Amino acid sequence: MTRVPHRILVLVSLLVATYAIVRLGTGFMSSDLEPDVLFAACGMAIFTIVGALIEDRRPGNAIGRICLATGLTLVASLAFRVLAEGLDRQPGALPPVGALAAVVSQMTGNGALVVGSLLLISRFPEGRAGGLHGRTVNWNIVLLILMQILQALQRGRLNAGWVEAAPNPIGFLMLPTQLVEAMGIAGFLGLGVGLLAGAAALIARYRTGSALAKAQIRWLFAAISTSGILLGFILVAPDDPVFEGVWTAWIMSFLLTPIAVAIAILRYRLYEIDRI
């Protein structure tokens, strides 16, 4: 990559992060900040800042590019949501283009959740995924994306919750309701399995890694352990009012992954993580 495009990429990333911070500020002032919007806005800021930092120090590094891709995917998710909500506020029923924007927003948001967690965990710190645990994470990513696509193509009405229920404009599959519900559960469990496989891969790399690599991995392992503990609460007592806010906390805990990466880079000056 030449120097000019590299600087443009970093500049765009910082502009995205600035927009996300402004969106958070306006949302807090207007008390109009739902958990998924909070995740998208925070994710845009955190992932793009971390990605821009790594891209500036090590252009083309896989970890930096994953962070940037996650941030930009969240940008797309939030942009399509804004479009859908804007069209939903117009008189009359939600037009097909608005319903399509809602579907794309959900797909890109869920995709960012997968990319920003499993993909980053499976490739940190070397930027490559290898071994049985790495392959397990990769297959989980493929299956999660496939199930997300199948659910998006299911015929019926949208139930996004933040726009009016409308016919799915791209729905042509007539899958049984039980199968669709099973895919949702399987996707939830698949994400958990992917996190466990990623944690196992980190432990394996920790045992054989250098002192510097171990310092990196400890931060990331702490981040995914937090997500795993919150996921355990959800699985054990999903309807317990005591754990009412755990679901939101679990979603937001995925933002700890890029934060851990940033701490490792800044604290240990790991600017050449692709050479370790």
C-alpha cells in the first residue's frame, strides 16, 4: 500500500470515530440511545480508533485491518438503521426500501459482532489462525454467517423492534418456524463455542509464546473471559429478573476485545505484532 492511501484510510477511520462520539453525545443528551445503538456507536469509535492506531504504525497488519473492517461494518449497520427509521417516520406503511434497509442493518450489525470478536480473537497476536482451535473458530464464523443469511431470507414480517412490522422484501424461503427458532439458538450457542475455541487457542499460544506474546494474550484473555462469564449467566438464568441487564452487558462486553488489543499495543509498544 502506498503512503497516500494509507494516510487517507487512517483519516477516514478517525472521522468515523469522531462521528460515533458525536452520536453518543447527542444520544445521551436526548435520552434516545438504545442498547444496540449504543453498541454500534461505541463500536464505531473503539474499533476505528484501534484500527487506525495499528494501521498508522504497521500498515497492512491483519489485526488493524480486522478492527477497521469491524468499525466500518458498524457504520453501515447504523447508516441503514437511520435510513429505515427515517422512512418509517413518513406517513403510510414502511416502504420496501425501508424494510430492506432494516434487514441489511440487522445483518451488518450481527456480522460486525462476529468479525469483531471471533475473527479478532482467532488471529491475535500474529494475525494468522492455525491449529484445531483456529479452524474451529473459522468454521463457527462460516456457520454463523450462513444461518444469519438464511434467517434474513425467511419469508414473513420483519420484527426489528425499532421500525414498523413490514413484509420482508427479500424473503422467499418458507422454512418451518421451529427450524428458524432452532437456528437462532444454534447461532447463539455457536458464538459461545467460538469464544471457547478462541480462548483455548489463546491458552495454547500462551503456553508456547514468548514473554512479550504472553503479555499481549493476558489482556485479550481477560476481555473474552468477561464475555464468557456474562454468557454463562444468560444460559443459566435467562429469565431471572436479577440478570435483567446482563444481556446488554454481554453485548457491550464484545467491545472489551479491541480495548484489550489497544492496551497491549500501547503498554508494551507492540507496534510490530505481525513480526512476532
